[in-house]
Amino acid sequence: MDNNEKHRASLHARRHIIKREILSALERMDDDRHATLAEQVHDTKDNAVAQLLLESDDADLQRAATELQDIDAALQRVAAGTYGRCSACGIEIPATRLAAYPTAKRCVACQQEHEKNRQTRTTTC
């Protein structure tokens, strides 16, 4: 099994876990809207469902929906052959970073710069 296959399998396994967490959280809620989402979450590639999860007032659902989107984006990078390359500078992301954070799309230096810029924009608004 090559590295792309390993990454793909690992990402799919994590995606399955996150989907189960979302379903479990939705099933615990006593709300018609959440019941409808629970029925639809089996096809989380539906952007409308993902957006509804992100708009939920439940922090765990928001976190899970964000992670699911990150996993789907990482799977797209695997399919495109760009997984493991920094989206900002193009260098190879170290294997240790990918092992700790499989959905990483930037190297550490570029991620730090991205966060610094995001914080600057947030504080100046």
C-alpha cells in the first residue's frame, strides 16, 4: 500500500468516525430540525446539510462539520495528487505534521503566517 492509499484509508476511517459522532449528537437532540438532519447526514457530501450543521447552535456539531469538510478537502487533494504539499508555498509538508494533523493543507510556517494574518484582520475590524 503506497502513502496515498494509506492517507486515503486513514482519512476515510476518520470520516466514518466523525459521521457517527454527528449522527449520535443529532439523535440525542429533541428537535425536528435536528431529526431531519440526522436522516440526511448519511450523504454529508450534500453542501446544504454541511452548512446546516455549521449553523447549528451546538458547538460539537459545528466542530464535527468543520472537520468533515476538512477531511473531504484532504481526500480531494489525495485524488488530485497534491496531498502533502503546502497549498501556500508548495513545499512538502513533513510526515510528522501529517501524522498529527492529517488534514493539514499548509506547512507549519505558512500556517503560522495564515493564523497571524487572520488574527490581524480580526483585531482591526
